[in-house]
Amino acid sequence: MRRSVLVRFLGLSLAVALGAVIATAVIATYSTSEQLQGEIDANTSQLQVDGRIYAELSRYAADHSTWSGVGKLVHDLSDELGRRIALTDPDGTVIADSARMLGAGPELPSVPAATVDARTQGIAKFSGAVSVWAGRKTALAGRANEVVSAAAMPGLYPAYPGWGLTDKEKHERDRLAEQAAECYRAQGKAATVSSAGGGDLPVVMVESGQAADGTSLMQVSKPGATDDACMPPGLNAPSAKARLVNDDEIRRATDCLAASGQDYTITEFDGLRAVEPKNKAELTGQFLTCTSEARSQALAPYVAPSAKLYLGAKSTFNVFSGEGMLRTAATALGVLLIAALVMLFAGRRLVRPIVALTGAAQRMRNGDHAARVPVSGKDEVARLGHAFNAMAESIQRHDHQRKAMVSDVAHELRTPLANIKGYLVASEDGVVPLDRELVTSLLEETGLLEHLVADLQDLALADAGMLRLHKAPRDLSELVQQVVSAHRPAAETAGVSLTADVQGTAHASVDSARIRQALGNLVSNAIRFTPSGGTVVVGVRRVADGYNLTVTDNGSGIADKHLPHLFDRFYRAEQSRSRTTGGSGLGLAITKHLAEAHGGRITVTSRLGSGSTFTIWIPAG
């Protein structure tokens, strides 16, 4: 992590992403657990709710020949009970779906909860016979909520006596029920009329005594009882539609049973008939097939076709709901807070060295070239700090060299100018006669000034990259001979033997004037630092990729500590000796620039007391 800013940022990004994943998992787990717990807690009541949904849809199927208008019932039940309700054809075509909006909705559960088929509902065994329930509503025993009776009358379901009643028939049944209640009341009994609406017949509830706690017990009056004069016979008479379907069912069932050789009897229950085996102990599968198919075929024109019922949660956790938005916002705030803390901690560690770099750069701008930044680690920022420190070190070194150069230039100019001024003032005062010897001395001092100015100009051109070369194919051996000839008088004056060591021709593309200048600087220094009786040899040798131009002397040599700085401007290994011999301290620096301008280099080897060898390598060609 401390080796790369890129890796550090990658790690931070992964940490934030991991936090987001964990937060998402927390939300999902919390919501799922909450939903499952709610479903477990409400399991019993949920079964009752689903039972009611099934009953309501079954009632609708029994009262309608198609499902075309069931959508309103489905949405009303869904809103009231909090369940998703969907009905589909057996082939999967959606009939109605409470979660469906603008023609689209979530996927249905993989398995339907039930099949709603009014043509087959209600078949059950009754007294060993196959009959059809015409269920009565369970009555509650007064305020004690005790079940006292459930008169179950066999008949055709849904074509039980109250199925298919017209408005006129319903009005007549209500009138008869109220008449029966008045009869009971005339006998001093408490009686009420109860009707659940829809296709149910009205029910007369009659007081039958008192419970132990003093509350009244109510029972359902049995219609048609011989000892009950208050119950009119027509109260529970089936509707005309029920009789029509019942007749069709009996006809189809008896035809099928007769064709299959089954014995049967027909029993009447309150105006409706039921087919039973003649021997109730011999109920066969063929008997069941005939009766069930007869019922299905008889009911088909009057009830809705079979449909699959799907039940599910009305909604799941929704981030856009009120609770979901609050929970999501709280989780997002927590993730953002953690990410902000992590980034703040990491950002401060990252910004700290950058701030230090900025401060050091501002101090350098204000002239403090000694400004440095503390560096730790090995990442990109650390490498930037090292580069800044190296740059600052270089700037400080060059500034020191610049100041030293200005000082040295001033010193070098001051000496000949002081000599010239001194001679001229002395001549003007008549102290020194202005003769030929004085003029010669003044010309020598002027020549030193001219040489120094020329060297400074060459260095300025080299620093600016404007040192122009006029290259041409030349023989380096010939240039060596020319340099030796030009400096032989100075060598003879110093008592030094100057010779050339050349072997054949050495052709290279060079600026001859600049090469002679470079070699001349080296030869001048060699003569200057070689004692009388010494030797200086200028040679040229072919090497693998170019030529070596060498200047070798057997003079005093140079100490090792001076070698790294030998080509710096105004650097002198022997300050006092250089001044007495008139060197400017720029010759080696100029020579280095000239060699590099030719694509070459200059090196030096030396032993103190044994002489030195300067080598200029020039590429061939």
C-alpha cells in the first residue's frame, strides 16, 4: 500500500465498494427478515384471508358465466386484505392481476395457490352418497360467540336453493323470513333475520334458552319442520335457475349411470334432487365419474370457466416507499460517512507531502534555495519528493556556481584592468615613460581581457545551445600537427618538449577550428603545469567507434579530490599557480562543451606527481 498511490487509491475504492455491498446486504437481510417474520406472525390470519379470497372468487364464478368483470373484485380484495391476487386461464393468459399496471406487472409465482372451478366445487360424501353441499352459514350463539348449529342441507352447489335467485325471488324470501320472525316473536321468543347477501337465503335466528352466564342462546330455525308452524314452506325453496340446472344434472347423470349399468336412487332435498347409489355401501368410481361430469356439463353455461389463482405479497421492500426511502437514506448516509472518514484519513496522508512540496517551492521562489522536503516511503509521491530535492540541490549548486563565476569573472577582469590603469596613471604622472616596453605590456594585458571575454562568450553560447559548428571531413592527424606547431614556441619558452604522436590518417566530420581550440586549451594547461625539462605528447588513436585525441604530460599531476570538479567553470586545482600563469579557469569547461557539441566526451586520468592524460573521444564519420 505504501509503494504506489495507484494501489492505495485502488484499495480505498475497493474498501468503499465493500462497504456499499455490506450496506446493501444489511438492507436486504433486514427487509427480508422483517417480511418473513411478519409472514410467520400472521400465518394463521393469512390462511383465513386466503380462504376468504378463494370463497369470494368462487362465489363470483358461480354467479357469472365469464370472468370479464372480475378485475374490480380482485383489486378491491387486494386493497382490503393486502394480498396480491392474480387469475389466469389454464394456458397462462392473465385474466386479472392486482399488481398489473399499464399492461405489465411482476412475475407470477411459479405454482398457483388454487384452481377456481365452479363446475366441480362442492362434491363431498354425505351419508355414504355422493351429493352436493348447500352450505348454511354458521350461526353464533349470542354474545358468547358459541357455535350452536350448522344446518347443512344436501343439494346442488353452487346450485343450492339460494343460488340464482332473481331480485323478485329474493324479495319474496325476505318477506317470508320476516313473517317467520314475527310468528316467533308472537310466541314470546326473540327472533332475528340474518342475510349475508349475494345468493344466500335469509336465516331466522330464534332464542333457545340461556347460557350459564345469563346470555341468550340462539339457534337456526329448521325450515320445513312439522312441529314448527312459524316456518313457511317456501322460505327455502330453490330458485328457478337452480331447479333448471338441477334437472339438467339429474338427466345427464341418470343417462350415464343407466348406460354403465349402475343402480341408483333419486332423493329430494327442499325441492332439489340428488342421485345416490341404490346400495350406499357400493359407491364406485364410475358412479363418481357420471355424477361429476353431469354436474360440470350442466353448470358450464352458467358459471365462469376454470381459472388458476395466484396469491402473493401485495408489495416487497421498495426503496421509493416512505419507509424504504428513510431506511435507504440512513444506510447511504452511514456509507457516505464511513467513506468520508476513510478518504479524509487517506487524503490527509496523501496531501501532507504535497503541501510540503508546495511550501518548499514557494520558499525557493522567495530565494531560499536550501529548501528541502522530508521524504518517506517509496511511492510516486516519495519519488516526486526525491526529484524535487534533487532539483533544489541542482539549483542551489548552479546558483553557487553562478555567484562564484561572477566573483571569479570580476576578479579575472580586475587584475588586467588594474594593471592597465596603473601603467596609464603612472605614465600620465611621468613616473613611468610611455615607451615601447610599456606599450607591449599594455597589449599583453589587453590580450588577456580579450581572451577572457572570448571564453565567456563561448560558454554563454554553449549554455544557450547556440554554439555553432561548421563540420566537414577532416584529418584529425593533420589537426594535431597544427596544434603542436602553434604551441611549440610557448613550450620551448617553458623548457617543455612538445611532440605529436600520429599514425596515418584519421578522417572524421568535425569543425576544425573548434577541435584546434579544444586541443589548444589542453596543451596550454599541460605546458603550464609541466616543469622545465618535462614532455607533452599530443596523439590520435583509432578506437572501435571513433578516435581518441589525447594530451599526456609528466607534470605535477592532479589529486583525486579535484578530478570530479576539474571541468567546472573557474575551478582551479592550484589557485595560486593558476593566477601566476594567467589562466582564466574556463579552458577545461569550454573544452568539455566543444567535445559534447561534436557528440563526443572528455575524460581525465591522473596521478599526483606522475602527470595527467586528457582524452577527447570523437565519433568516426
